[in-house]
Amino acid sequence: MTLPLQTTYRPRTAVDLGTTVGSLQRGPGDPTQHRSGGVIWRASRTPAGLATVALAQRPDGSIRAAAWGAGREWALAQVPALCGAHDDARGFDAALHPVVARAASRRPGMHLARTDLVFDAFAQAILEQKVTVRQAFGAWRRLVTWQGDRAPGPTPRPLFAPPAPDAWGQIPSWTWHRAGVEPPQSKTIVGAARRPDAVERATRGATGRPTDPLTSFAGVGAWTAAETRIRALGDPDAVSVGDIHLSHEVGYALTGQRTDDAGMLALLEPWRGHRQRVIRLLLACGPREPRRAPRLHIEDHRAR
């Protein structure tokens, strides 16, 4: 086995590796990310090839990183962004609301991670449209394991890098069905896979525009566009409008009552520029509304 490249990242401010990089994991069975013994392992298809990176935080706050594979240099260079180095909190005033202030004081090392792997984030967001978290994570796990590539390095369990865009576009209809993905979602990914450069340009060109360019793709709305930019670019202001639970959670945390998307946007307006930061803090340690009903029953259409 090829020896890994190694480096130590010393962030300028405190970083909580678990809450920052851990937020990228799509469930406990995510084939692209796994945490074991205090080490976070991530498998990626970088612009330079497949790579696995292992991240461990030391007592002094520094982060030790090792990487394997053809894309190991790219993966190591990306470690600061993964750990929130590009997350600029200037202008964020947690004191505008006592709940946000308490959350910020409890999570001083939580930053917004940035992968710069746009199509991966886009595919994840599409798979999470209009389904339960369990269904979405299951579809991601199956498709990446079946269609991706085994990640290099001594990973504690087999990890897989996601398919390249052209490989997403070649997944047959019966494989999507076996994975539990509905036709509208698979068609959106397949269609976008024919124009991955356009997806990249649209994602990176969204800042400050009244309408997100990603929504010009068939099957992509405001929720998907925001989720893509949050994961790929660590967008501190993106708000996933259209989420069936998010507005309820934000409303309850800030006012003690549920609200809708319009109400959520009004509540978050004082933090414009940092609305995603506030959402992350509230979801991490804000007050949560007690559950009022059983979990939604999951229908499995794969046998049909």
C-alpha cells in the first residue's frame, strides 16, 4: 500500500471537528464518511482522482490529516476548507436573540464545512427531495456503494467515492428503482449529469442573485439549490425554503411556536448574511419542539 501524505492543520480559531466535518455525513451508514475511534474518514472523487482523508483532532486543537490515493494532494489541500477555514463569521451578532446567544456559546467551534465537490452535493440534495431522511440516506448508501469506486487507504470499513457525473448519467432505470429513488429524482440527476459544468457554474454563481441559477435545471427548486450550496460551498446565508420541518423548528426555537417559510424568513432576517449559521446553531442545541405524532410510515416501492 502506498504511504499516505500527511499534514497538520492549525486553525486560527477553535474548531470542533465533530460538529463541523461531521455535519457532512449522510447517516450512520454513509459509504463516503465514517467516524471511528475519534478519526473521521472521508472518501472523495477529487479533480485529481480518488482520495481518502483521515482527520483527527489533537488536544491542542490542531488537526492531523493523512490522505491516500491519486487525489491525496488535493484532499490535503482541502482540509482547511473542510474544517471551516473559509467560514467568515464577521458581522454575525448572536446577541440579537438569547436562544441564539446561548447556542453560540455552547458551540464556539462549530463552523460551516466546504467540500468544493459540487456535483456530489447536488446529487445528495436531489436524493433528499420529498422523502424521509431514512429513505434518502438509504438511497445514497446503495447508489454510491453500487456505482461508486472503492476508496483507497486502510479505512476501518469499506468506503466508496461517489460516481463521476457521467457515471451518474449512465445508471439504468432498474438500479434507481432498486435503490428506492423515484423517477422525478433520477431524471433530474441524469439530466444534470449531461451538463456537470453548468451545475458547477450555477452553484458558484448564485451569491447575491435574486433567483438561484440552479433552479433553471428541471426538477430543482429553492430547497435543492440551497442545500447544494450549503454542502459544497459552506454558504453561511443559504436557507432551505420548502423543508417540511425546518420552518417549524426555527419558529419553535425562536418564539416557542411553529411558523411557515415566510415566518421563518422574517425571524431570520436580522441575521441576513448568516442565516444558515443561525439555523445550524438552533438545530445543534436550540430548544426542540416535542414530537406530537408517530414517525411517518415509509412505503417501499422497490418491489413493485
